[in-house]
Amino acid sequence: MTISQADIDALLASASELENGTGEPAAPPSPGTPARTQPPARVPAHAAGVAGALLSVPAELRRILRMRVPVLVNLAERDVSLHSVLHWTPGSIIEFDKPADSELRLVIANKPIGSGHAVKVGENFGLRVTLIGDVTDRILAMGGA
């Protein structure tokens, strides 16, 4: 299935409306877009937040918003010679010129969308987000454009 640029623009506008809290799409679908077979669900008066807003968006956008994407946290970067890489063995230590408590980059599709600090969540590693790009930047990062 191919999506036209007009459809992508309409989805971006709809996502922006979600972030603004209106929950209504900003632009109608293009003439070539197939009609929905069922109307979007409406948010009950007592529902709040993103979960409630998701119920009022078109089915096409809900399907896209359910897609899973790999999320990476970039600890540090360093250029090394290929010669050095070939000499690494288990137990080798690679030093980075970055303090252990500095901010980490939050990355999707090799594009930074935010940053934060490392936190411990039970026995796992987590990221407390301190900076996040706007919704359009995040969508563009996931699109690979």
C-alpha cells in the first residue's frame, strides 16, 4: 500500500492536533483515500489524556500510532581506528570522553529526538527524559525521511 504525500501531511496534522489536545484531525483525507468502514470512537466526557484522545482519531492514524519502533539510548561516541577494533578482546575497556552522569541522547532511526539521564528501575536501566522534540520532529524521525 502506498501513502501519498497529502495523506502523510494529513496524518502529521492529525498528530499535531492530538498533541495540542483537540483530538480532531486538522485536514480531511485526500480524495484517493479509501473511506472508513466505521466512524471513529468518541471519548467519554470523563476520559482524559492521550489514551482518551486516541479514541477520537481516525482508524488509519490509530493503526500507525500502534506501530512499534526501536528506541535507542546513545551513551557516548568515539572514533577509533579499525586497527584498535581488531585488537579488542573480551574484557577490553573502551574509554569515552564523557562523564558518567551526563545526559544521554534518545534516538529513533539514527535521529536524536530528545535526551535524559540514566535511572535505575528495579534491576533495569531506564531513561528519565529531560528534553523531547515536538511531535512533528518525532514523527519525521520515525519516517526515515
